[in-house]
Amino acid sequence: MITALLVSLVACVLAVEGMNGQFGFSRPLIAATIIGLVLGDVTTGVTVGVTLQLIFMGISGVGAAVPPNQLIGTIIATTFAIVSGEGPEIALTLAIPVAVAAQAVDIFGRTINTFFIHAADKAAAEGNYKKLELCHFGGLLVMICKTFIIVFLAVYFGIDAVQGLIAMIPAQVLRGLEVSGGILPAVGFGMLLTMLDIKHLIPFFFIGFALATFGGFSIVGVTMVAVSIALIYDHFQKKSENDTESKDDLDALMSE
């Protein structure tokens, strides 16, 4: 019971950091190391974290896309690796299935949070900032409860219960969640296009989309191309501004 409570509380703190801070503490390497510190086996925590970091390195939530929950998968897998004494091997067999199962709960939690989103929009339009703040914390509470419940029940009831629960999920349900997960990125792209008011930046959006979708580029590859384009764009923009300033100075001098 104590172990389940401690691990669940740590999971909630890291989940909040992952949603708001993005300092990297919720990534597998750091999360597994923290669990190792809490449970008194840092070596196993770091070993599991390094391995899972490599597995989950390319997974990231972009826009409305809901990826497998690497944090919950890492925490539960690391906890079982330490508590059961079976080492990193058991973590590798559990991390991916648990992360995918937690992804389904993530989608459910985000669906509930749409209520708070619409309420927050209405509160902002009315200028009711107190209600807007409550909506923010309400949505955060949903995500915290989701994380706490999953991690606590998994750690409390043990490995067999988790594996049995995953096996009980019907293939049709998993397929439906897979389809839903595929639709959500399209919604996210639509929202990004709606917010992208600067028309001359739209081509860059489609360049990134084409590289990721048709070019088979990883997130790292797309990022490298994006940074390169941004540096080139910035260079020529500054050069254009300098040329314009020089021309204006020359015109002013000639007029005198």
C-alpha cells in the first residue's frame, strides 16, 4: 500500500510537469531514476530508464495527437522491475503494453476535459477570470486523477493483474482507439492552421507535414530541417532589412 501511494504521488507530480513544465523530468530516463530513488534501487531505475528512453525517444504529442503514455508505462515497468526483483527484463515486456493501454485512458480523460475547455472559453468571453481559473484546475485535476488511479491500481494489484487486464481488452476496442488516435492529429493540424494567421508561414507548415508524412523523416530530422530553414530565413530577412536601411540612409544623404 505504501509503495503504491508513493509511486502514484510521484507519477502525478511528473505528469503535471509533463503537461506544463516540459523540463524533461517526465521523460523515461529521469522518471525511472526518480522511481529508483524512491524505491531504493537507483541502479535498476537508471538501467530501465536508459533502455526505455531509447524505445520512447521518437514519441511525442504534437497538436491533438495522443501518443502512448510513456510516463505511466515507464513508472509501472520500473516499479515492477524493482519490487519483483526480476530486473530490467520484466520492464521491457511491460512498458509498451502499459503505455498503449494508458493511451486509451488518456483519450478518455482528454474527452472529459473538452467540457472544461468550452466552459473556459465562455468564462473568458464573459471576463469571468475566477471561473476561468477553476476550469484550468478542473482539467488538471482530471489528468492527475487519471494518472493516480492507473498507477495505484497497477502497483497495488501487481504484475499478473496488469497483464490480465491488458489481455482482456477486446481487439475491437483497441482498433477503435487506434482509429481515434489517427483522427486526432488531423484535428490538431486543423487547429494549427486556424491559428496560423501569417499567410506567408503556411508553406513552412506544409513542408514539415510533407517531410514527416511522405518523406519518412523522424522528429529529429524534421527539426533539423526546420532549424536550418529558420536560420536561412532569418539571415536573408536581416540582410533585406539592412539593405533597406542603407538605401534609406543613402537617399537621405542625397536629398541633403
